[in-house]
Amino acid sequence: MSIVRTALPLVLLTSVLSGCAGLQKTDWPTCAAVGGVTGAALGATESSTWAGWGALIGAGMAAGYCWVHGDGDEDGDGVPDSRDKCPGTPRGVQVDANGCPPAPAPVVEEVVVVKEEVIVIRDVLFEFDSARLTAADKVRLDKIATRLKNEAPGARLEVTGHTDSVGSDTYNQKLSQKRAQSVTDYLVESGVPRSSFVAVEGAGESQPVTDNKTADGRAMNRRVEIKINR
């Protein structure tokens, strides 16, 4: 019987301390209360006069053990440090069971498709008074052909030629038409489907973008435009 009375207190006290070890440091009052009750019970197994001392000693031991061995919560997010995978979380931030703020929702960028675009070609010079392309013109158009094949394979293309005001309206109208057709034919030869071209026309000198009074102005007006309708 004396062995049981000696062993039982040790078993109970060990159980209390082991339970406290799984709590947080902030739970030391709970540990103290449980330890006090257990200590009183242990003291009473010896004699009623030991119950008070048992409560005091049990409460102190349990509270101290919990404080020393208990799990802390340094960032105060409610998740013990031993399980906190995101230590140092600012106070007030909502966290999950691992102590980490919820991952931000992925930002889905809306793909904006440009429905209509116009490529203005001003550095296609042609041969003098002709719709025949120069070697430099072809290099420039090669880059445009590659872009059209890659970026707008299913687009509808409209090609319009423009001239400056030098010469008669009739002559410039025909020349602008021939130049628009020349550019279109070269793009087709470069791999752009002919079916993509829904209009090939000349506007002559009727749609200037600037004044024809200066050489620079006339150079700006001499152009071929490719309108892309996606």
C-alpha cells in the first residue's frame, strides 16, 4: 500500500507536467490551476494537512514547467512557434493553421486583342516614277511579312497606296493603285495568304497626312498603309 501511495503521486504529477509541455507559455495559469488541484489531491493521499501544501507546490511546479517548456508565440498570431511556418507575421494579419497569411489570389491579366491596326510604310521608296520595289524595299517588306504571318494569320488585310500631290490626280490615282498591288504581291510571295487581302486600292493624293508644300511633307504623304482587321 505504501508503494502505491508513493508511486501514484509521481505518476499523476508526471502526467500533469507532460500535459503542460504541449501548451503555450500563455497557458501557464491553466497549468497552475491543474497543478494546484493535482497537488492538493496528492497531498491528501498522505494526510489532510498536506492538501494545502500540495496545492501550492503543485501549482508552482506546473506553472513553472509550463512557462519554461511551453511553446511560445512570438508574433502573437495564435499559432505556436513550433508550428508557425511564417514567423514574424505582423500583428492583426489573418493567418492559416500554419501561421501564414493566405496566398493572394492570382492576378489574371486580361488579354487585349487589338481589333484594328494600321501599319504605315513610309520607307518603301519604289523605283523612280514606278511601282517596282527596290532591294531595300524588299528587306523592309520581309519583316512585315514575317509579322503578318506570326501575329495576324487569320486577319483580313486592306492595302492602300498614297502619293503626294506632284502630278495629275488621274496619274497619282493609278500610281498609288499599282504601288498597293506591288506591295500586296510581294507579301503574298513571302508567304502571306492571298485570301487574307480583302481590299487592294489606291487613294492617290486624296488623303494627305501633312502639307505637300515641303519635301518632307511630300515624303510623309508617299506611303502604303496595311489595315489589319482581326
